[in-house]
Amino acid sequence: MRQFLIGSLFLNLIALPVTYAEEVRLPELPVPQQAQLSEARESEGVQRVYPQASISRISGRLRIDQSIETRGRLTALTWELPDERHLGEAFAQARLALLEQGAQLLYWCEGRDCGSSSLWANSIFGNARLYGPDNQQGYMLLRLDEPRADSLLALYMITRGNRRAYLHAERLDADAPLGRVLPSAATLLRQLREHGSLALRDLSGEPDPEWVSVLVRALNLDSTLRVSLAGPQAAAWRDALVARNVRAGRLELAANGGDGLRIELLR
């Protein structure tokens, strides 16, 4: 568990005048349909803490069990959308577009699973207009593919109590290498349920102990799931998961699925 003082991390973030806002771009993202750009920001040397878990506040401190803390150049855009339906579609389209580009989904939550919307708005993003009911929010954190593997892209959606819908997106280009970052177990499970498969292209060799641990946690969050494993080392990965108490009957071997490890949900 990590705790952070809730302080002003946002003094060097300046919202750009409307006349300059349209010059700010996040080319990785499709522009949401029927959206109106309401705010754009760019700044150097910004310190960010991006959660990979639900957030809460205890004794004036921000509590985050898992997060990435880094500093770099920040580019942020906030759009207002016509309604909740358009917001949900834009959030999903952004996820699919980024995954198709090879981005790695590190964390994904929706609704009350994310924690306090007030903390997301004010303590994480420094943007009060992103505050709304806890059950009307969603958040994703992704790591971009090479050659921008030291860039993180965060997405946050909220439908406020007055029914105004906002999508906030920001990319932080880190000043220093991010190093190794693994997705959360809950995110892998959500992704498996939503897409029906996980394509872990970097896992082409022998089972990696850290990855084995996170996959075991993901699979054991729902002990009713059955999956198939495919890839050059699929049998070795199956043995490693069984050795860590994932029931063998839940894991089948499939034909070689190409590079890496591919996990398919069996219906």
C-alpha cells in the first residue's frame, strides 16, 4: 500500500486559451464523435501518480495500493459529449484503437470499482469538472508501444450529476525510462471477459515468475473460468500456473497461436 499527501501537484499545469487549444493533439486517439473540446493543457516537468487500483482517502492522505509515479511532458485534452451513451462509446473506441496500435492496458476500472470520483478529479487529474457520482465513472491506463514505450496514456470518463458527460485524455511522456510495469490482475480478468482473449506477445519464452503471479491472481479471481493457452511455450506456462494452484481442469492447450502467449476464454 502506498499513501501520498494530497497536495498541489498541478501548479505548473496551465489551461491553454481557446485560440490555441485546437493546436494540441493526441494522435493516438480517435476524436470522439459529436464532442466539443472544453480544455487543453500542455506542460513540461509534470509529476503524475497514475493508480492501478481503486483510490480512497485516509486521514488526509491519498491511498493507492498500486500505482506508477513518474515525471515528464504532459499533453491533456478534455471533451464534453452530448450524453452518457456517446461517452461510453467514445471510451470503448479509444480503448480498442489503442490496443490495435499495440498499447498495453495496465489498469481498467468502471463505476464504484474505481473509488472516489472526487479524488480522481481533484487529486489525480487536477480538474474539478471531472467530479461526478462514483457509479458514473471509468478509468484506463495504457502504456504505448515502441517507439513510445516510455509514454503513458490515461483516460477518464464521467457523467456528472447534471448529466453533462466528459472524457479526459492525457499522455505523459516520461523523462526517464519507465522500466517494467505489469498490468493488474483485475484488469487482465476484465479484458479477458470483455474481449474473450489476451494476446501477451512479449511472453514467448519460458514462464516469467512475475507474470505467472499476476496471471494466477487474475484467473483465481473467478475460479469458474476455463481458458485455453496457445504459443511456443504454452505447455510450460500451463505447468507453471498449475504449480501455483490454478486447477489443471481449467487450462487447455490449443494449437500454436503465433508469437507470445495467447489466452482464450472458453465459453
